[in-house]
Amino acid sequence: MANSHSSPVIVNVYDMSSLNEYISNIGLGVYHTGVEVYEREYCYGGHQFGGSGIFEMVPRDTENLGPNYTFKTSIIIGCTDFTYRDVCTILNTMEKEFLGDQYHLLRKNCNHFSSAFVEILCGATLPKWINRLASVSTKLPFIEKSIPKEWLTPLQQSDEEVTRSRANNQPHPLISRRSTTGSMFSLPPTPNRTSSSQTTTSTTSPGEQWRRFQMQVSNYFSRTSNGATNGTGGSSSTSMSTPPTEKSSRRRPS
């Protein structure tokens, strides 16, 4: 039986609607994932600024992710004996590796973060189908060349918003999220899920920068679709939680 300092580790999977409509003709799906632990979900996304690309959200909150996302399924991947405080420490370490301006749809995406995170938490691995597009593209370079550059990395987006922010003397997008110790993931009073008012993301947070990037992708897709021949859009499915046949767990070192 799980002790009071353990938590299920859940991978929440989302369809990326616009990208799936574009890429479905090559038989590959595009998915976003977040890792849910201690009733919080952690994701990795790109933005144009230096600093962490890891952000926190209410689990399965598609409004927080943006209009390109629909919830697909949850996978109970295992159980961790790391405490909530341990999880915060792990994320503070990982944010140095998963920077927002290093995001790439194929080479360093949300699924790479989720895979690394669940490996640390419970020794598990993501199902291969989740990040198949990235895996296949390493063997078939033409796939990356066929994807609009605007979708691959936020650094290839327009710098208009960056210039406007600097002109208005707005603070660096990460400063307001950091505590006085410089930690992105400072501990709240309890590990319980926060209310909707508490989880509203600041307009200068990594999550907000990620949503701006996704809105730009959506706008690009709309312009491209209007100028191209009409085709049938891919459908996205929503399914209930489906635990795998095996679960992994990792205990804290004594």
C-alpha cells in the first residue's frame, strides 16, 4: 500500500489538432504530454526568452494549453516515493536543461521532458507511440523539411512581441515566477491542488509564452489552410484513463 509520501505518476496526453491535420497524411500523430504528480501537472514548452521552459498547470486543463489542444488520454505510468518537496527539487534541477529557447518540435519537445521526468520519478518510460514523430524524423530527415519552420521552434516566430515588450519596459518573462531563491518551483503551503484563481498563469510566465507561441502556430495554420486546397481534417479522440499492464515505481534513496 502506498505511504503518505507517495503519489501516482500519470502522463496526460493531448492531440495537437492543427499539426495533426497537417501531418496525418504521413501516418504519424503529434502529441503533447504533461506529467501529473501530487495533483499538479508539469509540462515543457518553448518561448523566445532565455530561462526555464517548464511550467505548471491544473491537470488536464486544455484551456491553459490553448486552442490547438484536445485531451486524448491519461496513462498511469507508475508510482513515486519521492515527496512533493523532492519533486520540486527535481524540477529545479531539470529546468536548467529544458530551457524555453531550446525547444524544438522534433529534437527537444514536451515528450522528451516527460520521458526524462517519469524516468527519474519511477523508472518508467513513455509508450513509443507518443513521440514516434520525433523518433522517425531522425531516420527520415525529409519529415522535418516538410514541416513549416514556424512550427518547429519559437525562435523562428516573429520577434514583434519581444520588441513590443522591451519598448514597454516589461520585466523579463521569468522573473515574476521565481522566488527570492531563484527557484521556479517554490513550495506552496500544502501539496493540494490550488484553486482556479491561484493557478492563473502570469502573462510573463513560461506557460504564457508557450501559449503565445501556440497561438502564432494556430494563426499560421489558418493562413496556410486558406491558401491551400481543402482537405478532410483529422479527428481527435477523447478516452478515459487506461492504465498499462505494468507499473513501475522508484523509491527514495535512504
